[in-house]
Amino acid sequence: MSRFPGFRMDGRWIRSMRGEKVPVDPFLPYGWFNERERTLSGDVKEVSAILLTNRECPYSCLMCDLWKHTTSETVPVGAIPSQIKYALEKLSPATSLKLFNSGSFFDPGAIPVEDYPQIASLLAGFENVLVESHTAFIGEEALEFSRMLNGRLQVAIGLESVHPEVLPRLNKGMTLDGFKKAVGFLQTNRISARAFILLRPPFLSEEEGVEWACKSIDFAFSCGVDICSVIPVRSGNGALDRLADEGFFQEPSIQSLERVIAYGIGLQKGLVFADLWDLERFSGCKHCFESRKERLNQINLTQEHMKPVECSY
Ligand code: SF4
Ligand SMILES: [Zn+2]
């Protein structure tokens, strides 16, 4: 069997595989929570995260399920500041804030540029602010927003995978050179960069998934990112379910995530985090799952190796 399917997996096909969106209110965020995270200065701080409701990302990546909580049209000016205000009133105090918008914060069709001053003033109390963006939107808007903030801006970019045959098939519309240039641009302007790295995207075996996630971490640090966040790929967006049915995709195991994180923190080139969201689905064993999750959580916070979890089941 070939590594890749015979049919075209372009944006049209990827979108045709999708199910229904979840109804959303443009004046309400679709999620908010606090978590603890290690910072670049080495201490562990309380971080607030807000999941903003806004227009669907114009890219249609093969593995993306973020479209589920988006609108079809750009939200009205004022809606994003209202969402942030609403969430901040509910969240307990934190020193850092993450604004996730299921796409690119600097996409003017997602977050209206007219809202930047009000957003920045709502964020005045935070030391660090993280937003996410595709490389194509990293430019003047990022600088403008960064200048308005009291705290330091960090931009998270999906590097996904440096595998030369897999990255183009993710339909991300991004090259490694584009990633490198975007990180260089941010660095020049004293904006921090974080990379999202996929663990076992489609078309890779479990072993290759580990190998290419490690290579992707190497590349991200060589470009100058401060943090790598490793995300195990999950099905559920339609396209990946279809690829799984046809034998081109399988979700990775929690043990593979453990291996990649051990590699990443061993480099000591920056912080490396395991994404713990929805982690249970990657565990085949109910006896050791909680211990494995807690161990990864501790590694995230300390960035130090820990004794592996042993399980006799
Ligand atoms: S660029 Fe990001 S948000 Fe947009 S489709 Fe790709 S993974 Fe999803
Ligand atoms: Zn077990």
C-alpha cells in the first residue's frame, strides 16, 4: 500500500468531510480556563486562556478541527473586546493570558484591527500575552499590536511537521522557509515565538511519528522559537476519520508523547510542553493513565526528566 491515498486532499475535499459546526454567539467566548505554566524566566505562573469566537480560518488544514466553534462572517467591531471582558470577569487573576482564536489573531477578517486598542487596554494587567497566527499574517499588524501591549507578546505558530512529504499534504500553505522568516521577523522585533508541533500526523507510522516530531522540535529551536508545544493528533474533523478508515492515519500513543517530550527537554534549547488536552484518548490503559498524565504535567512544569511510569497491565 502506498503511503499516500490516490485521491486529492485539497481544501475543498477537507471541507466536504466536515460535520456540522457548533452554534456560537459572536459576543461570547466559547471557552475560558486557568492553568499553570512554566515561563521563560523559569518560574511557574497562573495563566488564563480565552477561546475567542470569530470567523473561520481561511486555511483548511487536513488535521484541523478548530472550525467547529467559528462563525462564517467576520464578527462585528466590539465583539472581541466584549468576549475578553466577559471571560476576564469570570477568570481568577493570572499573570499571563492566552488568546486562542481558532485561526490567526492577525488575520483582519478574524480579529478586526479597529479592536486592537480596546483589546490592549483590557490586557494591560498581563505580563505576557500569547496569540496564535499562521505565518502569512505575521507582519505589520503584529508589530502594531505588540506596541500597544504593556506586557510581552508571544506568537504561537503551527509548524506542524518538518516531514518534506507530509507538510505540503497538510494543506497548511506554509513552507519551512516561511516559518523561519516569520520567527526571524518576530525575534527582530523582540516578540517571542512558540511552535505547535504535531505528534504523528497522517501518513506516518508510530515510530516515524516520534522521529519527525523530534526533528520538528530541532528545526523550531534552530529558527529561534522559545517554546515548543507537542500536540498528539486526534481524529474527529471528518478528513482524519476518513484517512483513518482507509489506513492512512492512526492516533499516537501516550508513550510516544512521553518519548518526544523526553527528547525535547533533553535538548535544553527552550521549553518543551506536552499538550495534555483530551489526553485520555491516547492511552490504551486505564490503570496507568492518571500517573502518566500527572508525570507529563510535572515535566511540563519542571522541564526535568522524571522516572518513567511502570505498568504491569
Ligand atoms: S491555519 Fe491553524 S486554524 Fe487555520 S486551518 Fe490550519 S490549523 Fe486550523
Ligand atoms: Zn498501564
